Amino acid sequence: MALNPTHEIHRRRFGRNVGVAVVLVGFVALVFALTVVKVTRGDPMQAYDHSLRPEMLPAEGGAE
């Protein structure tokens, strides 16, 4: 006794699954594209990990 997925609910479920898959793939592609653009621009990437960085210090001899 084989299960035949010919019922109407299977077609609707398949359509929803395809829609969710397309949206998920689009979101992953968007995040990947943004990552590639950010990396290839060459901007210095620094994390905000609560550590002191030299560029955060005020310039010596500058106007205060």
C-alpha cells in the first residue's frame, strides 16, 4: 500500500515549501552579497569588543 501524494493538500504544501525556499535562498544571497561588498571595499573592519584601540585616543598636541 503506497502513499500517493496526489491529494490537494500536498500540492498546496509543496507550493508553500517552494515559496519559503525561494525567500530563504534570496535572503542568504543578499547577506552573502553584502558580505562580499564589505570585504572587497577594503575598509578596515574592526569589532567593537570593548578593547582600547589607538585610533580611539585623542590626538596629542591637537586642539582640545
